[in-house]
Amino acid sequence: MGGESLWSDVYPTSSHHRCSRRFVIVDADGRIIALFAGQPEDAQDWPEVTLQASAALSQAHAQCTFVQARLEHARGNYPTLGVGSSFGGGSLRPGPIKNTARNARVLANLCRHPAIRRIAGFGSVMLATYAPRVHLKMKKRLRLLYERYPTLQVNFNNSIYPAAHFNFGPNSVCFEHTDFANDPVNWCHVTALGSYDPTKGGHIILLDLRTAVEFPPGASIFIPSGVARHANTTIQPGETRMAFTQFCAGGLLRWVDAGFQTLKEFGQRDPQRRADFDAQLDEKTRTSVRYFSRWDELLEDLREVAKPNPFFPDLPDL
């Protein structure tokens, strides 16, 4: 993710936490690189929201059909479907995540479900609150993308994330992995659902940080899943675990940065600009951690992004 801070410099290590209470993980320079948001602090009905969302996923699971690649995959052995806008895998331009007509209808209904909408909105607010630079980067580029391609699907009108995955369970336990297609300078929003004892299983494990966190149903976490190795511990027999995730494919943002074209087309049409673009990549990679706000500067960053024309001297492309 960059040369200014390394995962090995993150504190704490070899630790165990509970996600029922909100806390952040910072690197050696004080940058917030992960958020364990728990649940909305003022939502007394959140247990009911969790139950309703879990029931909605169970109902949708029964209505969907799954090809083998959506049942056994790199993340685990559980049924999963995605919805929203993405780019990659040989596509020539951004477009909707592909689904059968039947599955697309079921997923559209899921995205309209009040409980799922509340979880999605909570995720977007937490991203804007604890990672305002990341949120601003995504907002600026997605605004340009949607203006260029107004037919691109938006899952939720209360969430900035362009895509989501539903992990239907009944045993959605992830293998160790990174979501390499996701924008590396971004947080993936994950909410656990289902019915299981979080003190005995279902923990989220951040392997590079040597950290395990109890992850109860209804709680949300935010991690840079494109670069952070993560997994879950198993749950007990007879329990169920599902998950709802929101994310942003890195290809969407690169498409905008390359002038609404693939990097290959960029090089063919303007070799010099492509060469200049490539020459800046090492520096952009080295400084990419600057998108994550420092804990002691978070309020200052929030004030800046609230301005009509926010400006960050250390990130001129923001």
C-alpha cells in the first residue's frame, strides 16, 4: 500500500478485541487504517434491523439460483452474489455486475429492503466520518463516472459505494484472502448477519496485524480489503452466519483517471501522457497512505471536506 507506513508498524499486534464497541486501528504515523464501527450508537432498534436484514437474505437465498463459481470461490464455500457497478475482468468499459434476470430482480428487492438500506447508509456515513479523504476521492470520481454514464446502476441513494455483495450463508465464513480487485486506497464495508455466538466463532482476523476481533451480527467493520489479508473463524454447528458488504472496484476509479478509457487505450491514443501517467505511479503508491486521515487531524480533515472546494496540499489530486 505504500512506503510511508507498513502493516508491520501497526499497533496493537497479537490482540483480541470486541467489535460491539467502536474503535479504530492506526498505523505508526497515526493514520486511521481500519474502523470497527459496531452499530449506530443511537439506534435502539438495531437488533430488530439485524433480524430483518438476516431474514431478507435468507428469503432471497431461497429465490436465487447459483452457478458453481458463486458457491465455491476464493473467499469461501458459500453462495454469494454481487450487484451494482464494476469494471475489470476483460471488460471494455464500466457496467453492471452481471446476474441472471431472476437474480437481478431478487437483488433489486434486497437493495430496497428498509433494513438493508439502513445498514448501507450507516456504512456510507462511517466512511465519510472516519475516512473523509477516501470518501472525497471516491465521490469526485464516481460523480464524473455517473455523469458520463447515467445508466450505471446505483444500489442505494443513501450510500456512496458503487457495488455490494450478499453472502447468503448459512455458513459464510471467509478463507484467508485479499480482495485484490477493490480500490486499495479504500475501505470495504462489511456487516455480519445471521445468528451465532460471536464469543465462540465468526471473528474477523486481520492476519498482517495479528489481530482478531469478535464480530457479532449487526456490527460493521471497515478495512482496506484490497491489501489487508483477512479471514473469519468458524462458527458452531447449527449456527448461521451471513454478510452484507459494500465496496468499490479499483478499475472504476482508474477508468476515470485515465480519461474514461482503459489504460491500454490510453497508451494507444496518447503514448506520452500514458508514459507520464505510469511515471507517477510509484510516487502515488508510496504516498497512497495519505488518503487515510491522521487521528489527531480528523476534525481538521472533516472541516476541509465540508468546504465547497476542499484542498489537501499533500494530495493535490483531491
